[in-house]
Amino acid sequence: MRYQRESATKSAVLVLLWYHLPMAMNLRLSPQQTEALRKAASQDGISMQEAALAAIDTYTSRRNQRLKEAIQRIAVEDAELLKRLAQ
């Protein structure tokens, strides 16, 4: 009985760890996108995967920056309203 419990616990730990591993994904591009990515990556001397990852990093970092800018703009434009709401 004890062996079964230990085995089940080890299995649960392995499953939990599996969820934290990097996951693969399929990215479906049009033929034109594939060719453009291939050419751009070749010109930069990197793989298509590296180029795609760099594009994702750029996009996600810009998104965070745009969010911060929007919050700052609202804080400035609606400063009086926010002050009244805080009272």
C-alpha cells in the first residue's frame, strides 16, 4: 500500500513538473510569410525560429510599454476625477 502511495505521489510530481516545461507550438504561415521570414532570417544570419522568437519578444515588450503609456495618459488626463474618486 505504501509503495502505491509513493508511486502516485511521484507521478503527480512528474505531471506538475511537465506543465512547467517549454511547450512546442505550430505556427502556420502563408507561403508569402514563410518566404519573407526565410529571407529576413537568412539576411540576419539566424534561423527562422530565432527570427520568429525575436518578433514575439518585440511584440510583447511593445504591448507592455503601450499599456504603461495608456495608464500614464489616463492618470494625467483624468487626474481630477481620480482625485475625487479617491476621497
